Amino acid sequence: MNQKIEKNEEYRLQITGMTSEGNGVGKIDGYTVFVPNTAPGDYGRVRLVKKNKHYGYGKLMELIQPSPDRVEPDCPYFGVCGGCTYRHISYEAELRLKEDLVRDAFSRLGGIFTEVSPIVGSKRTEGYRNKAQYPVGRNKEGEIVAGFYAKRSHRIIPSAECALQPAVFGEIQAAVLDFMREKQIPPYDETTGEGLIRHLYLRRGEVTGEIMLCLVAASLEIPHIKEFVCQMTERFPAIQSIVLNENSSRDNVILGKYCRTIWGRDTIRDILCGVEVELSPLSFYQVNHPQAEVLYRKAMEYAGLTGTEILLDLYCGAGTIGLSGADRVRQLIGVEVIPEAIENAKRNAERNGTKNARFLCADAGEAAALLAEEGLLPDVIILDPPRKGVDQQVIDAVEKMSPECLVMVSCNPATAARDCALLREKGYEIRAITPVDLFPRTGHVETVVLLSKGEIDSQKVRVEFSLEDIDMSEFKKGATYSEIKAYVLEKFGLKVSSLYISQVKRKCGLEVGQNYNLPKSENQRVPQCPLEKEKAIMDALRHFKVTL
Ligand code: SAH
């Protein structure tokens, strides 16, 4: 630490980088400072408002020389709303930063220096989302509102419009709110646990235009529901399905596990990579349809299928990736933990006349271990895990099944890099890395990675595999914060706080307890977990096989 640097003093700072959370980064005499609402290339006067040992947080007092990448943010909520990260710089600059972020994650966290191919940008940067989840609550005046959460907070910024979403979503949101106000249907109150409506969740099939309207509510007994259905379906003929989702928990998870269709179909349809898909409210579906096609085509290109392969699609969701290549494989096996998604995958296979596909509802680690045990020898495995990455059990099973080719699709460069490094230890080389931007203006980016065996094991004869008669028993796993702390202390000699554990869990896409999820104020200047401790906590999460 440089002793000369003092809190509340002002410094001139050149911003040279940016985090995926939207903070510009610069150095004062070797000391790292994060500054919200700045961009690489900015030069300005910054007040150091928070000083930790290795880094601090600054407030931009005067922008002396703006970055050439700066553009005027075209959304009144930018900087307040937690959705967009990059609305103050051009899309070209955003793509450069995302590509660097992926390169940095692979080299820094994974020690992987394979060349990263140019990022594939999205043609559409506005209105591309096919899904919206509006929190519903009351404002200070007690009026019913819906909109977006402010950055790292549960304060609702009322808004029906979002540049990332189609206009019809805003119109439906306004109509739902009007109905709630007229009939005095209470929104849920997070602090008291009283009230009913928590979220309005909308989803639209890009090609079909079909819309699913889902009300997430603390109870399924919602007054005037028949009238609600009549009004909504009359006004919005694209609505094909109205669903209630029950969520009575006191945590941050948006959707509960139980859905009841109250009008229309249980699913909506779409077409992706030429495959007709049906989607339940709880099934995962990429939010940017044209870019999802780009992503899946890249994954299929990496898989290099010729028609003779056994393809294992782990974390398959509604089966979308695997089914897009089912006509180029001998056998497709998909594994996914959400039962509704597996139901969709089976129906999707049927609907598309795919006869060589089997789908298994199970934890990917459990299933992979069992399939390896039963002697499955796939030629290609696709790994498309959630943000927390793949479990050690999956890595071990992959080693046992020893496919020639692995394709990893990941929405989290940090865990992708970590997992690729582990797979490299099992004899896989990282051959190609392509970032694909599915989420323009936000801090997120997808990455596709091709891994293959250094030496091809030709001894293994890959035969068709029967999934019948295998007993797949699921079990839940987890670890308390104390267990994680004890493990990290014992194995790495490091003391970690609950805050750090929650930061790493959040980074990995894991749900965290309400107390740890958010800073007490909306001020985001909370200490950030140092890299060394982050790696140790990730190791602990893997050790305890913490799953969603
Ligand atoms: N490949 C799919 C889904 C990818 S998202 C697609 O592209 O549409 C990741 C998926 O992993 C989600 O469907 C999620 O439900 C599933 N998932 C999360 N944890 C899992 C686990 N432990 N085992 C199996 N599937 C899991």
C-alpha cells in the first residue's frame, strides 16, 4: 500500500479498464481505484471515498478528458437501474471490453493462453430480450408500481419501458398494474411478507410471437382472476398462456417451484436453429434468440459431428443445443435437473421427429458419474452449466468417459476458465475460445470453448447405450458458511468473511442468504473479495458440491 494515498483526498486518475459490474479502473501510484460511471480512456479528478488495503473506490468529481468511446446514455435510468452496464460507451467499445474480460479470465484465473477469437457481436442491441421479470411493489406514497431493481438493491424503480425489451412487455406491465390498482390486489411486501403479487414474468417466442404471462405470487388464491384473464387475453391476443407461480419464500429467488396454468397452454412455442421448441415457465431459454442461434451453431461447429457420434448434452435445459445437432449424431443423451425442462426436451424431440434422443432428469454430476459407471463412452460432451460452473463430480466423470471432444458453453468466463483448467489437468487441451455477446449493454457475455484430447484414446469402443433400468436418485447438497470458512482456513490458511463467501457465490450464480446478498445501504462500496480468497472459496464450493 502506498502511504501517501489518503481517503477523502482528490487525485487525477486515468481510467484504463472496466469491471463487468460497470466500474472504471485506474491506478494512483500503483494503487488500484474503482470509479463508478467511468470508462476506459476517461481522465478526471477523483475523490477517494473508500480505502482498503489493496484497492479503493473513487467518486468522479470532474471529467477533464472524456474517453473517445463515450456516448450519451440513451436511457434515463442508466446508472441507477441494475440492468445495463455499458450504456455510456459505444457498442464497439463494449465488445472490446467483453473480449478482454474473457481473455483475462482464461489467462488470469485459468492460466490458459489459447488465443481468444474475436467476439461475435449482436446485430440487435435494443429490444432483443424475449423475457422480462418485473418486480411489483409499492412506492413511498403507497401506490402499486413495477419496474426494475436499482443497482444491488431491492428498491423498485418504476418503469414500463426498457430499451432491452420489446415494447409489448411494457404495455402488458401497465395493463397488469392498472388491473391490480382497480381491484386493489396487493403487491407482496418483502419486509412484512404480506401481500400477493411479487413479480410479473413475461416470455415471448421470437419466431411465433406467442407470449406467456406469469404472475409470481405468494399465494395462488388471487381475487378477480377470471376477469384478469378476460381483460389480458382480449387486449393482447399474442398471449397464449397465463400461469401463476407460487413463491411464498422469504428469500431472493424470483420463481417458486410450483406453477399452475390458469388459461391457455402450459407452454409457449418457438423455433430455434430450425428446432420447434416448447417452453415451460421454469425451463431455461436464452433471452436473445438470434444470438442464441449464433452461439449454438458455434458449439455445433466445435463439436464437429459427422453422424456417427454419441453426444452427451449435460445441463441441457429444454434440449435446445443437443436437438439442434440430433440429425448429425447416432445417439443423443441430455441431462437436466429441472423436471419441467426435461418434459419439454422430451416433447421437443417428439415434435421434431427425433428418435435417437433420450433425456434424463438428474443432477449433472450424479448423472455423469452414474453414466460413466455404467460404461457410457460418448464421443462428444457438451457442458452448458449455470453461472457456478460444473461440479468436480462432472469433471471426474468426463475423465472416466474420456470423450475425444468437449464443448463448453458458459455464461460466466470466471468459472469457465476454472473448469477448463481442471479439464486440462485431465488431459484436455483448450483448442479454441469464442466469446459471443448475447447480452448487449449488460455486463454479461457467453463463451464457447473447444477442448479435445491431447492424445486420442482409440482403445475404447463406443457402443449404443441404454438408459433404461438405471436408478437415478437425486440428492441435495450444500454447506453452511461456517463449514466453508473452516475448510478455507484449514486448506489455505485464509480467513474469509461471510461477505466474501456470498460475493463468490453470487459470482458463481448461486443464491445467497438475504443478509449477505446486499450491502446494507445502496452504496455499492463494499469490500471486494481478493483473488486469492476467491479461488479458495471456489475450491470450497466445489469441495462441498454446492448446487443451486
Ligand atoms: N443448454 C440449455 C440450458 C443451459 S442453462 C440451453 O442452452 O438452453 C443451464 C441449465 O443447467 C439450466 O437449464 C439449469 O436448470 C440446469 N442446471 C442447473 N444446475 C444443474 C445441475 N446440478 N444438474 C443438471 N442441470 C442443472
